[in-house]
Amino acid sequence: MEAYKKEFIEFMVRAGVLTFGDFTTKSGRKTPYFINTGKYSTAEEIQKLGAFYARAIAAEYGTDEAFVLFGPAYKGIPLVVTTAVAMHHAGQEASFCFNRKEIKDHGEGGSLVGHSLKPNDPVLIVEDVTTAGTSIYETVPLLRSAAPISLRGLIVSVDRMEKGSRGVTAFEELRQEFHMETRAIVTIEEIVSYLHNRVIDGTIYINDDMKERIAEYLRMYGA
């Protein structure tokens, strides 16, 4: 496993974003782990988060292109800003844009803020966590209605590896539906592999029992 993946897993644990216990998802599923990206709240955390996204983009999509990063409102907005800044500091230029929830009918108008999309712009969608991928089904038509872009892919912080309506992972569904690459900084399997019986700041977050609980959850809902 790449060093930045290990560092990112520890970063999520220390930030309180990745927790283990008994939780219920929006869909009503009982889950032994929870990822709450809304817990990122300090300048240091958001700066580091952008750097992890930038490293993952470089590793998965390369450094030759000046991507346009799109962040779906609302959580995607700070993500594209901090990621674009981190990419700039790493020597890779990037532009960014995001959508409004409500379309303005005055001023500059429109539903997008930031970079004005142009034909063949290489666009990467930056999201927090994808489970069912519902927001992407709204995002892609929005982008394609703005301009005939070149949709290069989607990157999220964590792939929960849960199956969608077609029996394959949500990532695979999105790949098939929109003909784009889908990547994550880490997957739940990588998280389990790295944290199992590993001491982080004096705590073991995934012991044998928790590992089995997560495995059982993935047997039920994973693909």
C-alpha cells in the first residue's frame, strides 16, 4: 500500500472522521463503521485533506494535464478549492468550479461558479464518499449541459465498496453509466487491512472482532 494511503487512514482516525461502533446509515443499514467528512473543521485539516486528494489524483490520473476540478455543492466546494491549491503547490495546475443549489437569475446568473466550462475541458469530479453515487447522476448531466466536456473521472476520499441497484459496486455502476474512471484515495478494504490490530496513538481501532463485523457487513452489502 502506498505511503499516502497509510497516512490518510491515520489522518481520518485522528480527525475523528473515521469511527467504529454501531451506526445507522441514511438508507437504514446498520453499519460498524462511519465516515463523517463534516468533521473536518480546521485550516490544518482541510489543507492536509487537499494534499491527499492531490497526491491521489497524481497517482491515479497523472500529472500531465491541467484538470478542471468540479465539486458538487455543498461538501464538494471546499474539497475542490483545497485540492486545486494543493495541486498548484505540487507543480500541477488546475482550475475549479462548483454548482449552486439555486440558479441565480441576476448578476452573472447560471448554476456554476468558478471556471467557465469549455469544449473538451478535462473534468474530474471531486466528492467526499460515494455509496450509492446518487449525487453523480445529478452532477454529470449538469456538467454536460454546460459544455461538451471530456469527463475524465471521479475521485472520492473513501470507496465503501457497497453494491448499487445492479449488483455491482456503485463505483462500477458509475463507470459503466458515464464511461469514466472512478478512483478513491482509499477503499474500506485497505482501511481494514491497515488498521487491523495496529496501534494508533495507543488505540487499536480494528481488532479481530471489529474486522469480522466489517467483513460481515461487506458480505451483506458489498459487491
